[in-house]
Amino acid sequence: MASYPEPLTPLAAARVAGLAPLELYEVVDAIRAEAGNHDLVLVEGAGGLLVPVGVRPSGQAWTAGDLATSLGAPAIVVAHAGRGTMNHTALTLEALERRGVTAKVMLGAWPGQPELVHWANLTELVPHLVGALPAGAGRMDPGVFQRSAPGWLTPALYGVLDDWRVWAEDVPG
């Protein structure tokens, strides 16, 4: 939809580059049009739920949270598996809940050798989890990624992972 040269939040990147910012209702219309062609469409937010993404026709900034609200769509919060994630994830889930947006959690970069903190976070997040991607998944060969992905995702995301206890069998203690 838009690409900006600097790795900044979308609205800041547009301003720095002197390019037009994303307009909320144009983005909503584009996503709805794409959704008509697929069973599932994932829209990646840049920078977090409350980061300014673009502008409304009024000139007021809008966020990924505003986009989810406008679409009436659920959200997936991608959280780190390790230290420092619980408060950030809880705040994001609370902000989405206040907006009336249903939300689930995806753990990103699940380590090959999880430590106690990873297992503790997994246990805390299980009620919200829809998947966990292994560390380095983005660098996998596309064919390997495609064949492996269903095992990382729950049926809510067309995967086959239906019991987090399988993961938790290795929990220390």
C-alpha cells in the first residue's frame, strides 16, 4: 500500500520523506477489497497499537488500534517470548479490550532451548495464545516455512496446534 525510505513509524516516515501519509478510510477500503478474495487477511501494524500510522480526512492521526476498530476486526498481538513481555502484552490487550477489539497473542521468536522465563510467559499467556513461531522462522526456506507453519498455529489461524500442554511437557520444575 505504501513504502517509505526511513525505518520510522509510518506517519513519521511519510513526513520525513515528504510523501503523502496513509489515509485511514482508503486503507480500510483496500483491506476490505482484499478480504473479499481470501479466507484470512493479516494486516501488520508498524511499531505497536498506538503508534501514529497515518491521517484521517480531518488531518488527525490514526493508529493500528483505530484501524482494527474501523474494520471491526480482531487483532493478534505479537509478543516476545522472554523477559519484559508480560506488562507490554497486558497493556496492549487491555487497550484493545477497551476499544471493543477481540485480541489474541502470537509468541514470536520461540527459542530452540527455552528457559524458565519462556515457559512461565507461555503459561501466563495460554488463554490468549493462537501460536508461537520459532526463532529464525522468517529466514527459513519458503517451502519449509509453509510446511512447518501449521504446527506453530492453532486452528483459529488454520493451524493444527490444539494443545499447549504438548509444549509445556518440558517445563522445568
